[in-house]
Amino acid sequence: MFYIPASLLVGILTEQIFLFISQDVKSQIMPVFLWLIVFSGFIGAHYRITEIADSRYLMTKQDQQAMSWIKNNTPEDAVFAIHTHFWLPNAVHGSDGGYWIPYFTRRQTTTDTMIASLGPGYDIVLERSNAVLALYEKDPSVNELCALGVDYIYIGAKEPFDGKSFDINALKNLPGVEMIYDIDGVAILKTCD
């Protein structure tokens, strides 16, 4: 997101420089300046297009089918634990198709949008996201998630981009945890009774 303030600063600096240049000089350098901007934009766009990371495409057709099932079979106030990646100490996002649950189903997840930390109520997101980390341990636990109102665990079809995965077998063998959806690589577990 730093490109937005950086672009504004470059624009302000450029305008300030042009205030000190005479009109005759401006008319001579303006065409060159505009072509330089267009050329830089072309090079920058080409660089960005070739930089697409397939690992960032989190959603699959299997996840989309699971989203329909979630919408039709879970309460509207349901909360889903999803694969969680901390990209900064206080900034989390999902690392598989579960990150799209709010957009497809209007259900909550243990993460939020990347800029949610700027708004109120982000403390519960951090608490829930930190509780998800217990699911990655050798002996996972859902106790803290249950205490925080998390109802389900979602495991997407695509391997999380950060390489961390929940151990489905260990999770479904925990007391009070029940596998309720297991189709085409997507699993949903009910966490708390």
C-alpha cells in the first residue's frame, strides 16, 4: 500500500518543481516529461504483469462449492477458523480458500481484511488468529477457539501458500470436534457443541 502515499509525494514534489520553472522552459520539457511518464508506466505495468504469483490465487472450484454448502447449512452468525498467516505482527490474512468465506457466504472468519487493523474491534481478530496457531501444533487444541466463539474449522482445497497445514486427522480426533464436510479436498469441522 505504500505506492499510494509515495505516488502522492512524487506528484506534489513534481508540481512544486514546476512552480519554479518559467513558462517557456515548461513548454519545452513538458512533452518529454509526459513521454517519460508514459514510458515508465509501460515498463512498470509490464513488470507488475509478469510478477503474478499463482500461490496467491487461493480460491478453487472446490472451495466455491464448499461456500455454497456453508451458506445453506450454517447459521448466519457462524465463525470459521481458517489457515492464518501473520504477514506483520498485527496483520493477518488467510492463506487458502477459506479467506474468501466472508465474501461468498457473509460468515465471519478468524481473520479480516488487510486494513481491518485500522478500525475498531480488531482485538478479537488478533485473539482469534492467535488461537488458530494452536491448530498447527503437534497436539492441536480447539479450547481457546471455542471460548472465542469460533464454530468451525475450514480447510481449503489448495495447499496454503505459507506451507503450514492443519493436521485433519489430529483435529477430527479431538473431543467435541466433528467432520461435517469432506468433499474434493475441502474439509469443514464443527469445533464446539
